[in-house]
Amino acid sequence: MNEDCIHFAFAFLSLSSAADDPELAKCKCWEGYQPQKWEKRVQCFGILLLNVQDCNVPERPKCVCSGNVTGILSDSSGVWCSEYTSGKDHRKWECENKEDWAKFYAENPKEKP
């Protein structure tokens, strides 16, 4: 049995059980994750990643940057494009998609730093 068949069978069984369980149906997961019940708790399990997160977590936009970007910095003042030199934060500037971030923070005020 190849790996694609195993993933399909796993996804099919997970989806069919979600339709039968209202608790699973209430759990919204990011793309690449699916709701599963584990030890009487529903969480989002990564399909191709070994990662677990809570249900209904709002998905943050990706920080879009151009130029000489060496990292994305998230701190108490927000999310920034950044350039590191010698392992130190040399320069940082706003993400180019700041409208997406403004909308995200307006819809999810608890996520705002």
C-alpha cells in the first residue's frame, strides 16, 4: 500500500468521523490540519506535519517582504520584515501587506500585540 493511499484512507476516516461527532464538527482547523479527538479532547492535528494545535485558532496572514530579508520578527509591537547582521537585528520594517494585518487585528483583537 503506497503512502498516498494511506493518507487518503486516514483523511476519509477522519472526515467521516467528524460528520458523526458534533464536537469534531465545531472544531475549525487551518489548511493542512484536521480535527481529531485524542484523550477526550478535540484538537487540530497536522496532516503532513507532526504538530498539534487548539481548534478555532485564527490563522495569521503571512508577512510579505521584499528586499534583503533574512527573517520575520514578531515582537510586542507587531510583525516585521527584518534584516540580521552578525546574528543581531540590524533593521526592521513593516510587512508590505499591512492591510491584511490591520484586517486580521480588527477581526481578532486578542491577537494584537
